[in-house]
Amino acid sequence: MSLADKIFVDMCKDIIENGTSTEGEKVRPVWPDGTSAYTIKKFGVVNRYDLSKEFPALTLRKTGIKSCTDELLWIWQRKSNNIHDLKPHIWDEWADEDGSIGKAYGYQMGVKHQYKEGMFDQIDRVIYDLKNNPFSRRIMTNIYVHQDLHEMNLYPCAYSMTFNVTQKPGDEKLTLNAILNQRSQDVLAANNWNVCQYAVLVHMLAQVCDMQVGELVHVIADAHIYDRHVPIIKELIEREQYPAPKFWLNPEIKDFYDFTPDDVKLIDYVAGEQVKDIPIAV
């Protein structure tokens, strides 16, 4: 059994058994048939993944590592807000006729800001500090920019990463840890997808900054299961579990901007059948 499976199962059981329902309340999301999409939710879920011990891919069902990496690089590396630059179709519902999702996600990552050392966008600043000021407590990104919210087709869900470097006794290399902050998450559709992509990000940044990976802490303010997802979740968490896969990242890549989805692999990844045709509330 992988740790990711245990965390996911425990979280889902806690939400279903101890969460609160939004049924009958005024909610924004709707199903494709126009009816309100209610949820069972828990406030303030915190999950910890030690990336030095295993890669946190679910084995209850398979997570497409190349697809989630492509979306990660779309935001963090290509700094794009246009779905035509992205292979998965997960953003199609929020794109306009030109393919833009507005001033969201990758757009914010590409905006340059003035620092004492010069002009940097958020990604380049993170890499600069990890290489030059690794013990800084100010290494973070934030794409929840209030002045631009009205021009975003969807407010950012995973909106902030905070990086923190530690020195383990006896280790030559520093250890890179990170916190992913998320205001809201559709647990069935997005939980392990987000966990895997940001685990990949920590591995990538650690490699290009000559560090080793440590912990990824995932903080979710509103972790919810949609009403039409509850039966799917109940079946999913009763499935057989398998050992965690091994993670491979192309060791030849030393520049973050050279990574592609083909530089990431999960080895010995055994998982249950994919859950197909998940209804998505918009």
C-alpha cells in the first residue's frame, strides 16, 4: 500500500463521515444539466508527503503523469494562459473563443517584478533564490492577484507555493521542501493530479538547484466531494492498493526550462482502472 493511497482514503472517509453539506445553500457551480452542484466538504485539510521515501501517485486508479506534468509546465515553464499550448483538455470549459483563460495561472507566472537584484518573474525569482539564498524564508509564488481577478475566467485554485530549504545532518546536499496552498479542491477530479504535479515540480527544482527532495505539504482550505461523486468515491476507496511506483526524472536536465513531459516516468506503476466520464461541475 502506498502512503498516497492511505492519505487519500483517510481524507475521503473523513469528508464523507464528518464533513458538512452545502445542499440547499446558494452555490456557484452547476452540473451540465443546469442543476446546482452541492458538496460535502471539510475545512483546512493538511496532507504531508515525504518525497524522499516515495512518489505520491495513487494506485487506486492511475494518474496520467505525463498529462499532469504537461499542465504543470504549461503554467510554470511556458507561463501560458492559452489552451492551444496545452495537450490535455481540462481547461476547455473556461477558455474563450481564442483559447485564453484570461489573466490567470501562467499569465501571472510570466509577469516580471522589480527586486533589488533586478527584474524577475516569479519562477525565475524562485530559482534565483534557491541557488543564491537557499535559507531565505521568502521563497514563494502567488497567483491570486486581486487586481486581475475580474479578468480571470476561473479564480486560481492552487494559488501559492512556499519553498523552504533544510540541511539534514550528515547530508552533503540541501533538502528542498514545499507547501502547496489551495483555496478549493474537487477531491475526485483533481486531488492526486495536483499532488503529482507539484511533487514533480519539487523534484525538478531540486535537481536544477543541486538539492534533494524533502516534504510536500498540501494545504486545502475547502476539500470537497461533489454530491454526484460520492458513490464513485465510495467505490474507489474500497479498491485494492499496490506499492508506490518509482519516480524517474531525466538526470541530464540541468535547466528548468529544458524539461518536457517525456523527462518524467513512473516505473513499476501498478494501479486500478481509471475512473471514466467523471461529471464535472462548472
